Amino acid sequence: MRERICTFGPEQSLVGILTEPDPAKVLPDAPAVVLSNVGLNHHVGPYRLWVELARQLAGRGITTLRFDLSGLGDSRPRREGGSDEFQRAREETRAALDYLEQKKGQKRFALIGLCSGVDSAHAVTVEDPRVVGAAFIDGYTYRTLGYHLRFHLRYLSPRRWTRFLRKRKLPAQLREAGEADEVYTREYPERSQLTQDYKALMERGVSLCFVFTGGMGLSFNHERQFYEMLSPLKLEGRVTYAFYPRADHLFSVPEDRAELLRKLTAWTVGTVPPRALTG
Amino acid sequence: MTPCFFGTSERQLFGIHHPAQGAERATGVVLCYPAAQEYMLTHWAFRKLAGMLAREGFHVFRFDYYGTGDSAGEAHEGRVATWVQDIRNAANELQDVTGVQRVALVGFRLGAALAVRAAVEGLSTAALVLWEPLVQGEAWLQELELLQARRATRTLFPQPESPLEVREELLGFPFPRALRDDILALDLAALPAWPSTRTHLVAGAPRPEYQRLQEHLERTGLPFQHHLVPEEGAGGQESALLSNRSLQTITTLLKEAA
């Protein structure tokens, strides 16, 4: 494995780390994987997730570029490019593909996005035919009838009651800080638009992987919900899917992280047939 | 910003040089990151601090320790002695690249304790800035364990059932027993010798351990200043990590010292 620094993109403002396998181990025709920021976390990823993924993929013969969008992490802000962060993220993700195509001769790409990173990964996957695979971790969710039924059943969960009582015992300062941290919102595309997008991607032959965690509990709470919320597409068996109800949004527990890395590596290598797995 | 890998090819470390803007100062600054989840929380603040110092004419270097960030090594391979050596290598790299004659060290939390160790072990330093420093390893571990308990109340996940030395994990990061033992052995207020340089302690709020450190340093007779920089906003550790006032204070201190 070899890691190199690269600078690219509009105004040469983007900084990334290119992780390449030993030449003898290169997996022919494997897509190059592109990763960028998760929220405000820099290109290393939360809990060093992207570094570990890139090095694992290199061990399987796959090249990865992890980079910072402009103004985040180690990338400079751009002077031009407008104030629309989403538009800039799309342009810069495409710039990463251009860089890998021009400098490394890569023609096929896989994008992996987590949380807010799903937005640009999804948009570029839809727009750019060079993208042959996309993994969305805690991406778009829509509440279904099954979700609402389970939402009320949670009051019967002993674990939830234990947590509630434990929280009451905490010093007030810690309790309030914890509650404030739970405020979190995102804007999703209309479900009809997303359904159209996924349909088009599958017709194009793009390999899709969806991962959801227990950290999405306010909008996603059971394994079947993924298939229910996109039921017209009949996705079962056609995409890679995993639900890890005990994992949190950033996979802060090492064992959860290891499982996610196994899942993403297997999906990228293409050795796992599409099927639903439980967490 | 100029990113680079430095060190040996088997053990390459990732660093970023922020070149001095305007009139260059003869003193450079090496920023010493904290560890584990504090590294994740403070990366942005360190980038901002590096930019502020560079605009004041300092060549600044920040870097990832072995086994952290983009540097080589597995997360479980972190050891205090290795990271102290990394600080020495980073200082040499900054001097090689820029020609600065002297180097000041700024360390946050564990990074502050590592900076002191590097200076005690012979790294010549123009100044030491200890930012919310880890003074006593045991207290630092207890504080992080309390944060871990808080995290468990915010989520559906159970409290850690085994002690740190058994589960070898702290706030989501591997924390092997050897590193725990290294940390437990750290106590800045009990060091028999202190680097012969000016030391600044920058903190958002008074703490008994800072008082202990101040008394210890006053006994050495070496130049020492304790700067209390009240936190902005609602308080708590996270706001201290991003406090602009702390960054401005550190920049001013180094300008005066250089």
C-alpha cells in the first residue's frame, strides 16, 4: 500500500490522500472509491473511519481518495464558486473523479457518503455515468406505517426506561448538554424524486448499498422500513442493505465500526450478493 | 497550507506546514494535537490557530501522531514515548523546511503533556504553551470516563460493563493497556525537572490541578504565566475547544515571546 497527498480541483484548493494498493495486488476493473467529509469532520473521517476503510480497500486491491471539500478540514476555501454549499460539494466531488481519471486513468468510481455526505454522493451518482457504485450510510429515510407502529411500542422497551432513569441521575449540566446535542435536522428530496433516481440508477447498472443505524431512530426504526419506504421499486434482493439498530450514527463503538468496514469492503469488492442483513 | 508526509517511508507521518505570511519570524511553532475524541473535536480549532499564527509571521506545523489521523500505524499502536518522538521529528521537519532557528510548542490536553515531555527530553523550545493541559494522567482518564458515561445516557447503548484496562477502549477509540499505563504515569506537577523556557498555561476555568502545576513551577523559579480565558457561550468542554478567545490569547502570547 502507498499513500500520497494530492491537491486538485477548482483553484487547486482541495487536499486529499490517495491510498493505492501494491501494484501486484491491483484488482482489475475495480472502481476507485471516493470519500469526503462527514459533517465537519475532516477527511480522516469520524473515529478515523475513512483511513481504515481506505487501507482495508488497498489490501483488497482498490484505490481510494479521501479528501476535504473546500473550506473544510485541510482544504482552503474557494474564492469563486458561489455560496451554495451543496452545489460546491457536487462540483468538487466531480473534480475528484476528474483528477483520478486524468492522473490515474481511473474510469469507474464508487462513492461512499455518510450522513450529510450522502447528499453530494447521491447527486453526483445520478449525474455522472462514471459512477458505477454508491453506498449511502444513514441517508434518506421516510416514515412508514411500520415506523409509526413501532414508535409507540418503544415505551414498552426496558432498555429505554433504564436509559431514561439513568439520565435523571446525571448532574444537571451533563444532562442538559446531552439533550442539546440531540438537536439535528436534514432536508430530504421528495420521495417520488428519490424513487425515480434509484430506478434510473438501477437501470444504469449502478451497484447500490444502503446502511442505516439506530442513530436514525427518529425517522428509521425497523429493518423492513427500507423496503417499505421505497416499495414501488421492489428493492429486496436488488441492492445491498444492512440495518445496524445498535450502532450509533458515527459508529463510535469499535465493534460496530469493524462491522461497517467489513460490509463496505465486501460491497466494494463485489463479493457479497445483494441481500438484506441484520445488524 | 502545504501538506506533506515526513519521517521514514515505513513510518510516515502526515503534517501540514502553514508558511509565514509577511515578515517571517525566526521562531516557528509546532502544534501538538490532543488524542482520541479530543483530536476529532479540535482539528478545526488547530487549523484556525495555525492560520492566525501564520498571519503573524510564524511558520507553523501541525501533524498527526503515529497511529492517528493520516499518519501510518494502527490506532492501537499509540504510545506516549512514540508520540513524544513524533514531536521532535515534527520540530526538525519545520526547521529543515523553513530554516527557523527556534521552535515554540503549543499543546492541547494530552498534547500539552507530550510537549512538556519532548522539551524535558532535550528538544530546545522558545516557549511552551499548555492549553487546557493534562496535568495528571489519572484525572484526565477519569474525566473522559465521565464523558463516556454521558454518551451512554444520550444513546440506547449500555454503559461500558468492564473497566478501561479490560475493554481497552475509550470514547470509541482503541485505548490499549500499555497506553493507559503510559498516561497514568504522567504528572506534570511532579516532574523533577522542567524545561528551561517560558511556560504559559491557558485555560478557560480554574482547576485544582492547574493550581498544583502553578505552585510546582513557581518553586522551579522558571518564567511561568497562568492565563485564564473565560469560555464563550454556554460553557462546557466543547465550547472551550472552539473558543476564539483562547486562540487569540495564544497568538498574542507567542508574538510577545518571539
